[in-house]
Amino acid sequence: MTPPDPRPQVHTRGNRRLLEFRPGMVQSEMKLSHPDHLVLAYCRAMMCFTLFQPQPAHIVMVGLGGGSLAKFCHRYLPQARITVLELRADVIALREQFAIPPDDERLTIIHADAAHYLRQLRGSADVLLVDGFDELGLPAALGTAAFYADCRRALRPGGVLATNIFSYDPAYGTMLRRLRHAFGGSICTLRGVAGNNRIWFAVQGAQPSPALAMQRRLARRLSLPWFNRLWASWIVWKLRTAPL
């Protein structure tokens, strides 16, 4: 992949700091008073990976942005080692403006093309979070059949992939078919949680996941967006209030 232009823009409005790649297209949002809170609904939805992996040892993230997920996981999942893959050096350079902690024994931010980097990983991640957007949406390289196969191989048995896809992406249906094929049909989503951001979860392994089965039962019986939004917010609240 080739890093896109234009350069990222940072805007501060009252208690909010925004990262945009083009005017009006918010990539990340932070509360200055609470830098590690998850402001955007889709970020809270992605944290539902803890239904499948409540105590992950290694989380790999594709895309840094303003570091919302990296900061939250670094603080509230203290047992986890976090590796973040970010294509753009100019995004990594903004880490201090978004209160992203420095690299340490638990957090590593790598300037790399995730589509290539993931090919090296074999059974090393418990959780893989794919949120690598540019100003045009999800790059094509992060939605290919080969990429999803690499994601599956990068996960340990029982590991979970959470990926953010725009519902209006022309390739949305094609990407879902590729994702379903790569993970043997073990995929699910929470409907109506984050508008056009559709968060899909895929579980590595032949054995049925209890969390996957539970989510599918709830989806069939309820399929209520307000319930899913409440559920995602409750999961984030539970993580924030749990003893560290």
C-alpha cells in the first residue's frame, strides 16, 4: 500500500480533540479531560471482542489513528501486550497530541504496512483489531481474501478478529464473503451500534465459540440496535470499573 495524502489534521474544540484526514471525516476523537475514554460508538463496539477473549495476552491493532483503542486497552487490560501497526509516519508523529503513552514493555507502535507485516505472524495474537482507514475508507489491501487468511493464521486458536467496515463501501458484500470463507463461517456482528461503521467479529478455530453462539441467539431474538448500543456501552463500563 502507498501512504495517502493529504496530511492528517488535528482540531481542538473545547474539551474535544479530533483527527481528520479530510474536512468533516472524523478518524478519531478524544476528550482532553479523559484521554483514554472511548468517545466514538464504533470503538465501544469493537471492545466487544472481550466477549470472546476476556483476558487476551497479545492484542494486535491495524491502524493507530488517535490511539483510542490502544490507550483504552493499555489502561484497562493490564495483562495484555499491545502491538499497533500504522502505515503513516505522520499519524504516529501525533501520538503526544492524543496522549498516547510512550512505548514500553506492553505497548509497541510499529511503522509498517499491516498487509505485509501480518504475513510474518503465525499463531501469536489473541485479538486482532482492524481499523486502518484512510480518507477514502478502508484500503483495498485490508479487505482481500489473502489478508483475511493472514489474519486467521496470525490468531491463536480461539482468537478473535474485530474489523470495522463502512456499510456503504462498494466492496462491503464481497469483503464479508471473503471474511466468512477465511473463518469457516464463524463470524457475527452487532447491528445498529455505530451507524455506518459495521463491526464484524470472526473467531479462529474449528470448535464453536460459546460467545459466538450467544451473540447469534441474541441477534435472532432481539436484533434491536438500542440493546446492542447499551450492551457495548456496558462492556466498556465494566472494563473501566473492574479492579486493575
